[in-house]
Amino acid sequence: MSDAPSLRDDAAGLRDDLVRLRRSLHREPELGLDLPRTREKVLAALDGLPLEVSTGERLTSVTAVLRGARPGPTVLLRGDMDALSVTERGGAGPVSRIPGRMHACGHDLHTAMLAGAARLLAARRERLAGNVVFMFQPGEEGHGGARIMIEEGVLDAAGPRPVAAYALHVLSSGPPTGLFTTRSGPVMAAADRLRVTVRGAGGHGSSPHLARDPLPAACEMVTALQTMVTRSFDPFDPVVLTVGTFHAGTGDNVIPDEARFTGTVRSFSGEAHRALRDRSVRTVRGIAAAHGLDVEVEYFQDYPVTVNDDAEAAFVGDTVREVYGEERFRAAPRPLPASEDFSYVCDEIPSAFVALGACPADRDPARAPFNHAPDAAFDEGVLPDGAALYAELATRRLAAG
């Protein structure tokens, strides 16, 4: 017989505790890999549970292992904990007390949900055949915290490596509140960064022939990179390249010594991800050579493509439909162009990354500010369902062996 009704009911009973934890985290957001107050709150939330708890060395991570009463496989559940360098706008809910920092991506909800799942599963330890690893991760927002936790042994924390891993992510707009969505295959993009410095020789704006002007060459590079994307990559395996900064010069009649630009590059397959570095660098260097200029090109491959295992994605869909009803699940039609460092876990373990609509009731999901916006807001009413789904996925996957 399924545990579904009791898990949902018990999760609903945790609602006030989950809301308190989420609000406490929201008021004191921390950035990057060092989250001491956040870790302190997570450890307090887990205190008294039958867990084997360890903390990170190079980051303030928390890894907790729940061992079921009977032997079996291991499942991993991940929740990220870091905030963003964003100044919060609005005051309808809890507001950050630290200027310039905000939980604008909803990681405070993820942390509270995962702590709730630990309580739900610890109460059912006698029924579990196997282990659950709870991965409380700092540094998702561009710091590669998942990669560092893997290097420090999170996937081996229970002994045998997990047979499956799951992560939830709330969305402040898009899907209706309470709707779970995922897909098989690529679900989030790879994220790379491009940094280019073009160096020439400055001079007077009236006599460009006496200088080596880096500015028009840099402009040509920006245009050529856009063309490279459309002419070198399959439109059914898309690539997105956006130049976000461009800096050159100090005056209208001064030819500068150098021009600099940076961009973000997104791709949705391993093949495109591997090809982008060589093609981008070759394009930029070729233009610099044609203009007789020097160029420094830095290409950083940050996060891989987040790829859901087909079987695990189907398992998530089946679980949501059975527990919450057909209307609570929708297969995502396409990947999101944002990136996720849960991708490092996906590269090692059959995994599924699941989105949960959390737009507040007084906003239109189609028009509400999206994650990372200073006025992004999230409905705390989804906290029990997120905690319950984490617990359901672990319970059912362990039972499946």
C-alpha cells in the first residue's frame, strides 16, 4: 500500500515549521560557497533526527545520511542554499535584512523543503530499505558548489553510490502554482563565459591611419560571433550567445589602446558545448589577425548541460500523477536556457531535475517577474508539497530497488 496520503498529510502538518525556516533563511541571505548562518539554521532544523551529518571543508555544505532499517540502495536529494547579489524590492512577504542580497531564485524554499523531507523520511526509517543522502549545497549561483561537494565525497557519503538523484526548483512565473514539470533528456542549458580583450595602439580620432584601432575590430567580433552561432550550429540543437558588456575608450576624439567585451554562451547538447570553445576562439582570433591586432581570449566552461535520465524523468511524472493527480503534472516542451550545477550530479548519477510553479496568488504566472528579478516572489504554500514530493520520490525509488 502506498504511503502517499500519510506523507502528504504529514507534510501539511509541517507547514508552519517550513514557513518559519524559509522566512529565517530569506531574511539573512548569504552568497557563494560560505554560508555560515544558513548552515547553522539547517543543522538546527536537522537536530535530533537519526542522521549521519557531515559538513564541507572547502564550502559550508551539509550532507546528511538517513539509513533505513533494512538494507537496500541509496537515493540522493539535493537542495541548494545560496542567494544572489540582488537588492530586493517589495514587502508583501519576508524581506532581506541585508542590503544587496536576496533569495531571488527561491533557494530558501528548496532548503526548507529538503529539511522537511528529512523529517518525513526519518519518521519512516523503519519502513525504508536503503539510504537517503540529503545534499544541502552552497554555491549554485555560478560557484560550482555541486562539483566541489562531489569532489569532497557527497556521492559516496552512504557507502554505495546513489542509484538515482532528484532536485526540485521553484519558479516565480511560468507554470501555474503547484504544477510540477520536467522532461527527459536536456532540461537546462550548459553555461559558458567568453571574455575578450582586443589590444592595438591609441591615437587621435582625426588620424586613425596613424593608430591601430581595436574598437571596430571588437565590434566586428561581436557581429561575427552572432553569425557563427547561426551558421555553424544546427538550428534544432540551438546555441544562444549574448554579449552583455562592451567597454572601450575615454573620449569621442580618442582612439583607445584596447576594447573589451564579455558574453554568456548557452547550449543544449554535449556536442554543441564541446564545439563552442574552439569555434568562438577561432572566430575572434581570425578577426584580430585580419586587423593586425593582438587579442586575449578567455573561454570558461562553467556548467554542463543538465540532462535528465529518461527513466527517472518518467518516474517523477508517474509519481506526481499518482500522488497529486493528472492536473498537477505537465511535461516540459523544451529545455530552459538557464543553467544548473545539478548538472554535475546528472553527469554521475541517473537523475531528474523537477520544476515547481510557485507564483503568488495575487500575480499572473504569465507576467510575473521571473527568478533572479529584484521583485520576484514565491508562494510559501508550495513548501509542504515540495517536501512531500522529495520524500515520495525517495521512498518509492528505494522500494523499487
